[in-house]
Amino acid sequence: MKKTALVVIDVQNAMFMEEDPVYQGEVLIRNIKDLLAEARSNKTPIFFIQHNEAVGQPLEKGSFGWKIHPELAPAEQDTIIQKTTPDSFHKTDFEEQLKQRKIEHLVLAGIQTDICVDTTCRRAFSMGYDVTLVADAHSTWNSGSLSAQQIINHHNGLLRWFSHVRKTSEIRFSE
């Protein structure tokens, strides 16, 4: 069996601000909490990816908006990877951390479906990782003429070329 890690991408406070919250944020939090509980109960490594923006931006490093959502607070044994682009691997030590732990399979959840989740999924696949995208544990915002739900549905269909697409209830981690 391939050694697996749960990867939670950019689930930071700014994504849940009242003036423009991520689509179905409460459902997203609940599903990611379920994934975290399942992963922790089986001692599966967990990686939080945290996006950093410039001074004055919503995800400015050290700001309230930049912090990981409090309901998903990383445990002491979890790893936090800092990034500045949509690609969780680009100019980070993410790959090095995965190799150190001999991880071959990534289970992806988080924000933003059409940017950071998509880019990380495709990059991981191209790097030879087995990838599972959790269909009901990633989200985004409306964009132009597309609703957030349409974007999520589209990516769940499209990313099947790069990953196994499964619902939260179907995800099982084993020691």
C-alpha cells in the first residue's frame, strides 16, 4: 500500500470573511474536519499549505486573514508549508518533505478549486504522485458567468484525468 498524506490547501481566515466568503464554507470546514479526524486516527501525515501575500493583502503573512482557520488548527505533528504561488511545490520544500516521509499518495482538499487546488493536483500528478481529489472538500467563488458550484463540478470532472475523485465519506486512511 502506498504511503499517504492529507494535504489541506489555503484554508485560511481571509477565505471566510463575511463580505465575500468562499462558497459553502461551513460544509467545506465540516468535511475537512472529518478528513483531519480520519487522518489523525490512523497517524496519516497531514500537510497544511498556507498562502502568503504582500503587505496590505488579505493573506499578508502574520495577519489574521493569513492564519489557518481556527476550526482546522494544525496539530503539533502536522507540517505547514508556506507558498507564494498557486503551485504548492513551486519554490517550497513540499516535495522534500514528502520524500523524507516516503509519501507516494496525496489526498487533496482546500481552496481555491480553480487555482491552487487545480495547480497542485496537476503538478503532483506530473511529478509521479498518486493523487486523490476530495470532491466535496474543495471550494471557490463565483467567477464571471460561472457559479462556484459549476466551477467545482467542472473541476471534479476535469481533474479525474489527474486524480481519483472521491467524496469525504469514501476517504479512508490506514496505518
